Amino acid sequence: MIQLTTKMKSMIVNNLAYIATVDENGNPDVGPKETMRVLDDNHLIYNEMTGRQTMHNIADNGKAIVAVANKQELKGFRFAGPAQLFTSGVYFEQAQAYAQANNLPAAKAAAVITVEKIYVLDPGPHAGELIADNAADQA
């Protein structure tokens, strides 16, 4: 199973993450997720606050990929894997507590991404290189 490193976790905590999804017709969507954070060593979580296109796409097919980068350091990662929405239960309660603690609107859902693949986004010869893959780890 993939494990997020301390470096990856720090990148997520200290930089703005963007999530990309796709709708039922194959149309891509990308948007910033200011509440993206590390749930545990192989999951990300964010508060879905608008309930619009990204939430629709995740509910429809669960396909998601998260990119986070630091412009000054020219470093970044892309985290890919299935996403699930929770409108009740422990993840939703965590999202509501996070919103309240940070003076944010109440979450419409908590979105949890299971990280199955990790790519490096640093410029140069290794840009876009797959550095961790659950499928390869299980083979």
C-alpha cells in the first residue's frame, strides 16, 4: 500500500491543491481545494463546500486526481485514486469540525481520496514520472 512521505504531507499542508475530475461525458473539470489535507498515510480529505461540478463528478464516477506544487521550489506531486463522498458519519463530522474551527462554510460533504498512484511534478527529466503505484506494489 502506498504511504505518503513526510515531504508529500508537508507539500499538501503548505500549498494550494487542485483537484481534477471528469463528468459522464468525459469533460474535464479542475478547481482549487483550499481545505485539502492529509487524512492518514494513504488518504486525502477535503471539505466539499460548493456542491457543484466536482461533487457531481465524484458522485458520478469517483475519478479524481490532486495536484499540489510549490512554485518557488519548483517541486510538486500528483496524487491519483478513487474519491468517495460522505454526507454523514465520521468523515463528515470531521469535515464539519474542520469548517467550524477554520471559520468556513459548513461542508456539503467530506470527500476522501484513496491515493493509489503518485507522480512527481518537478521540472526536468523526471517530470510526470510515476513514483508509487498500488497496482505495481500488489503484483
